[in-house]
Amino acid sequence: MSSPLLLLIFAIASLSVALVFKWWYTLLSRLPYPPGPKPSLIAGNSADVTTTLPWLKYTEWAKQYGDLVHLRIYNEHVVILNSVEDAIAMLDKRSRIYSDRPAMTMVDLMGWDFNSGLIRYGDKWRRHRRLYQQNFNKATVRLTQEPTQTVKVHECLNRLLVAPDDFIAHVRTQVIPLNSNPLRSMHI
């Protein structure tokens, strides 16, 4: 047999084994999903989802499949909630189950796991959220930051009265103290 023929046979056999394994794995590990439109083999329902006015399509599917609609877009499973009651039940009352971000390996590899916007849901996330709630709520901001902001705005207005032609420079020097003051008690 020639080398290209062997290569073709090997490729077909490998693809067949991979497809059988994928079918077997999904059959064993698949939990039942809500009803939804039938996905294609590779792209799933990506062709069915519109980018313009998608809620009209979701409403159409809700009439056809019910308030919970399942889509598979490539390898991602998406559940669309079409009623307020379901949204409250799943996202508010059972938020511990459904509130999380996807695992991002690069965040850990780059050492960015300290970033509050990238932390996965858990104890560390709750500690960060508590700190933000304590330090950036309306009452705390009014007590700790508003007096400094008022002083800095008055200083900027006085500088504008003296030299109105340097407007851009005044605004630039104004933005730095207002942004840095909440983060540290340094007066610029």
C-alpha cells in the first residue's frame, strides 16, 4: 500500500474513534437540559441566534419550547430564561449555584488572581465584595470623599478664573487628585 493511502485510512480511523468517544462521553455525562431548537453537529445553534433583536427570537422559542430554552453554541451550553419568576428563582434565590465566572487559566498564570473583577465566586470573592460594599457605598463616599472632592473642585474653579486659557491643564490636574484620593489618603 502507498503512504498517502495509509495516511488517509489512519486519519479516517482516528476521526471515527474520536467521534465515537465524544458521542459516548456526552451520552454518559449529559444531564437533561431544558427543551430547545435542535442543534447542528458542530456549530450547535450558533446559526439560530440572531445578533439583531435577539429577544424576539427568544420570545418565539419561549412560545414553542416553554420558559426555559436550551441552546448549544459550539461547545457552550446556554439556558435562556423567559420569565421573571424563573430568573428570580435561579439568579437570586439560588445564586450560590449559578453565580460564577468561567475558569480563566491565564489569570492564574499571569498572577492576576488578586483582581476583584476576575475572582471566581467563593470566600475570597465574598471578602472582596464586602470590602467594596463597606468602602464605596453612598454614605461612606459622602462622609470620606465628598469633602475632598468639593475642595478640589473649588480649587479648580479658582484656577480657571485666574487662567481660563489653560482649561485642559486644569482639568488634567483635577482628575488625578479626585481619582487617587479614594484609594489612598494622599493629598495632591
